[in-house]
Amino acid sequence: MPLPLVAAGLLTGLALIAAVGAQNAYLLRQGLRRQHVGALVTLCAASDVVLIGLAVLGVGAAVQQWPAFLTVARWGGGLFVIGYGLHVGWRAMRPGETLVAGGGRQVSLRRALTTMAALTWLNPHLYLDIIVLGSIANTHGPQGRWWYYAGLVGASVLWFSALGFGSRRLAPLLARPRAWQVLDALIALVMLALGVGLLTGG
């Protein structure tokens, strides 16, 4: 039956996507600033659509056969995330650079998309999750795997849309610069922890 497979894919996708990570942290911050939210949500969801689709087709097996790919992604992603974490931490220590929800210095669309693409595609954990999802999907047979895939895609679109567009409801809590400092400090800690974890293989 298609519906149970779609539901299973949806729940599995939400369980993996709805976690504290560099990609989600950046989308949350841009959502609070109300800058390029639609484009960033589209990029995140489209990345999942493409990567999960390739995994369902069996490309994930090729990644498993080339461990060097994950090594490159681990080091590239780790260094990038640490660098971004240091940047956010520096911003948190400088009150004059804090932002108000819905305003602040405008980040260009190109820069926002480039940053999000790096946080997404240089994350080796993403590829490991994709391989797992592709393997699970293929256990449901030639037809069932695509219903499961539909659930996974639905989870991705639902989560990123809720995070990006729903974050503006938190704006009243971040009306004071001090609140932004705390948020930036937390994001910096998350980024640094993730980056160190990637470099050390954690």
C-alpha cells in the first residue's frame, strides 16, 4: 500500500533532518532576519530531492566504494564549519554587530546561497544519512521505494519550510540585541562542535 510507505518515509526523514546542525542553524538565523528565506528553503529541499533520489537509484553504493570522497568532504566541511563558527562567535562578542529580527545588514542572495550550499554539500554526515535512506528505500522493492522516497521528500520540504518561514514567530523574543548575542553564541558553539567532530571523525 502506498500510503504506509509514504508515511514511513515522512517519519524517517523528519527524524534525520530535524536535528541541530550547521545547515539548520544557518537557515534559522536567516529566517529570523527574513532574508532570502524562500531561496534557502528551496536550496535545502532541492538538495535533498536530488541526493536522496540518487541514493534510491543506487548511487550511494558508489560513494561507499570511494571512501576518499567522504574524507574530502569531512575535512572540507569541518574546516568550513569551524571558520563559520568563529565568524559567528566574533560577531556575538561585538554588540555593535548584532542584528534585530527582520533587519540588520543585508546579506547578498549569492553569498547566502553559497554559504548554505557549503554547509549542505560539504557535510559528510549528510552523505552517510543519504546512503542509509537509499538502502532503506530499496528494501521496499522497485515500486515501493519511490513511494518511500516521496515521503522522504515530503519530510524535507515540510521541515525546511517550517524552520525557515516559521522562525519569524520567534522575532519578538529577539527584539533586544542581547538576545541576538546569545543566539549567535549558541550557533557558534554548535558550529565549532560540529566542525571539530567532523575533523576528529566524531
